[in-house]
Amino acid sequence: MDLLSLLASDGYEMKRVAATRGGEYAGPCPFCRDGNDRFRVWPAQGEGGRWWCRKCGKYGDVIQYLREVRGLSFREACDAAGRVVPPSPFWRPKPRPPWEPRRTTPPGDLWQARARQLVEEGGRRLFQPHGQGKKLLDWLQKKRGLSADTIKANRLGLHPQDTWDRPEHWGLEPDLKDTGIPKKLWIPRGLIIPYCQAEHVLRIRLRRPRADGDPRYYLVKGSDTRAMVWGPHQHVKVVVESELDGMLLHQEAGDLAGVVALGNAQT
Ligand SMILES: [Zn+2]
């Protein structure tokens, strides 16, 4: 669990800018959701690295990142980071309050409307009895072990070809290239892995075909980065990297434990 790969799976590419304190990296800030170099990361500092935003002033370590950007509890964040939490003498199991998103903010209405359309079309395409849809559905069922019910419940889908959209159609601020031309919003082809809660679509992640190269997983700009959780009220939770693995675990053992998927998978 290192900061640079967490940031990369949240769609924030960091560039090495200096050799100070074991290496310093810079990129856009996940809290400001803006900038090019305001967010600074020192992966060699402390346990798993430290970060600081020059603009909004937020700072912390891996645990803090998992809590604030992924919305994990302290305990879940420690589990995810492989740290041992000393049991508190006062701690005893008690019913948890209903799951509430913590500090992450859901995308705007316009964004969610576009995302919902993508999810609905994608679901229909995935269940088409031929072509790309059938191939992908076979892979999900035979290779990843997911049942049709799980696939539908998680609203997986197929985005058959790369598309580019105007950011303003998603309610996003246009991002200007060096030439001053606004960048289009890229939606690469692949498996659509959305995060839906009730009628809300919080995130669109795409798993791209191997032939399309890196990155394997792509987060559509404007997505919410909170961790995917199944069975939020279970006392025991298993933390996994991959959302597809999380779905499988919930399908097979959902009555025994809750599941938290960080969405860091690279395969
Ligand atoms: Zn910031």
C-alpha cells in the first residue's frame, strides 16, 4: 500500500520533481480536485509516505489518505494498510450507525445523469447474446466467478469503444491543454465498473482490454473516490484491492462478513 499507487488509482498522476527527503512527487490535489503540482508526496517519509497540498493545506499519511479520500474508518484504513490496530480496552462490538459517506462528495446532478446513461446502456450491451457483450459476460462468469445476479446488482456494463465528451456536459470545469484548447473527457472502451448507491451513480471506473495498454483501470474524471462497501453493517470486514474480487467475496460470503474494495487492482 503506497501513496503513489493509491493516487494513481484515483486518477491522480504524480511526477517526480525533486530528490529531497527520499524523493518528492507533485500532481493535482484530490481535495481541491485541481492543479498540476500543488499536491506533494514524499513516498519514503514515515510509514508508507506523507503528503501535503500547498494550496488547501491538507496533509497526512497513508491512513489519513484512506480515511479522507476513500472514506474508510480508522480501523478499515489500518486493515487496508496492513497495520495492526492495538485493541482499545474500551472497545466492544456494538451496532454500527448506518453507512454514511464521510468526507468524499458525490458528483453533481449533471455528472450523475450522464453516468447513469452510460451505466444503463452498458448493462444492456453486456447482456446482448452476441459479440463483445457475450465475450465480456463469459469472462466475468467463467474467469471472475460472478453470477448473473451479482453482475446485475453491481450494474456492470460494456463500453464498446473509446468516446470523448465535452466536460461541460458532465458539469465539469474544462481543463485547458498547454495550447489553450479544452481537453475532452475521455471514456475508454472496456468493462464499466460503476459505484451506485440507490439512485446515485458515484463513480465510473473502466477496466480496459489488455491490448489497449496502460492504465488498466481508468477513473472517469469527476468520479467519487470512496471505497466500495458491501454489507456495511457487518462487524467483520474483509478489505480487498479489486472491486471485482470484492463482488465475488460478497457473493460467496456476504452473510459472514462485509467487504471493502479499495479499487487499486492492476489486473
Ligand atoms: Zn488541495
